Amino acid sequence: MSVDSHHVFTPEVTAQLKRIELTTAGLVESLFSGEYHSIFKGRGLEFADVREYQPGDDVRSIDWNVTARRGRLFVKEFVEERQLEALVMVDLSASKSFGTGSKHNALIASEIAAILALAATANNDRVGLLLVTDRVEYFIPPDTGRRHAMRLVLDLLAHKPEGRGTALSQGLRYADKVLRQRTTVFLISDFLTGESADPELTRSARKLAWYHDLVPIRLIDPSAGQLPNVGMLAVDDPETGLRRVVNTSRRTVRNAWKEHTEHTRERMDELFRDLQLDVVDIDTREEYLPPLIGFFRHRARIQR
């Protein structure tokens, strides 16, 4: 199933695709392939058989139907699925066009998504793509193969969002509805959303994280919460299109702007802690590979 979308395949998109393919190929093979399997919290399991209960077995695995029929305790046995499943969910709201580093945040998000998709493919796992703004923009169900992964990357680079705002809760609800097995959901966003104070975002994230493995990848641009002291300044909100003039020479104005951004991040930090999520924080002015690789290796150590 795919949500209606708009794609523009320009020479620039083709060049970006080739560059991403070249720069990520060696990285995926040398660093991710060996550890990728270990990053999933609780690998996918499928039912195999039942056997009699033994002291020390997890009581949650008791098969009560078989137990009732046979009059003795029986537990379900599971085996690890040969393929795991990942979904790369990317926030494409208009605020991602901002960026004070060498690349704007939307391009950084696209490159990270490409690396994750290719890492899953290198491990012969299924991977899908979900693009969100203030609506669900586009969805490709998880599948295997390099050709499939490159299609995800190309569609991501070529996609022109219809929406401008941010509604992560809609994307989380949609993912929870369409995913059929336990999945690691990588959610790439700056998380600077008015939803941070909305209970609906908390409910949606909690519901998804209850069964799936939700991994927020947060793009942090330190300049996003700062106003320069340049006097009267026209400021555009990229998500609403509204413009207002602020007096940046006033310290109270600059402080209020900074505090608003900090409070939004603090609310998201509280949500991440409450749900016990592993967050990957990426400074958009620096290389994103070290924190990403650090996350993979940290997960691998925990699983071992």
C-alpha cells in the first residue's frame, strides 16, 4: 500500500543517489553488517512448538489452551525469525529545510535513512519507508533486496511533501496499524514540534513502543534556538508560512526564543525517558556517522 505522493526525479536527485550509494557502500559492509543483527531489542520470533513446563520457564510463555486440554502446564517454544524487519520513518516537515551546517537538515535525514535502509538490506532483512509531515505522505511496506532499498532512497530524495507542518503522532499511529510483526522503527526528526506538549503524541508513541522497538534519531542544530542580536528581524515560520517581526536587540526576546526551544527539547527528553527509548542525538554541524555507529555498537554490547 502506498499513500499518494509527489516525486520529482531531477538530475540533482540522481547525483545525490549516486553519491549516497558510493559513500555508504563501504561503511555498511565494514561497520554495520557484523553488528546490525544485534541492535534489535528482542529479535522477531515465530511459534515453533509446545513442551511441558520446567522450573525457571517464563510463566508468560504458558500455553493455557494446551494446558487445559492436557491437565499439565505446557509452554510455547519460539525460534528466531530468519529475517528481521525495520521501518525508516522520516519527518519531512518544512523546518527540516533549516540548517547551519554544510548540509541542510532534510539532506542529513535522507542520508541517514539511506544508510539504515542499506544496512538492513546487507543483513538480508526487510526494510520499509514512511514519510510524514502534518500527514502521512508516503509509505512503502518492508521488503528485501538491494533494488528495493535503492528504490526507498530514490523515492525519499525525489519526494516533494504536500504538507509543511509536523504531526509525528499521525505517522506513529499509521506505523502501528500497518506493521504486522515486531519491527525496529527508526524515527528521524528534529522533534521541535508543538506536539511535544500534546498527550496524543505520548499516547501514539507509547502504543507503538509497547510492541515495536522505537528508536528516535534526533537532529540537533544548536543555532535553531538562537536569535542573533541584529535589531528588527523578520522571522518566517517554515511550517506555517507566517512571518513576524521581532526586536532581536532585546535580551528578553532572545531569551524567550531560546527558552521555547529548550522547553520543547526537555519535554521530548521526558517522553524518551518515560518510554525508555534509546535516542541517537546528532549535531547537524558535525559528522553524523560517529553517533550512529556508536548507537549500533552500544546496542551490540547490550545484546551480548
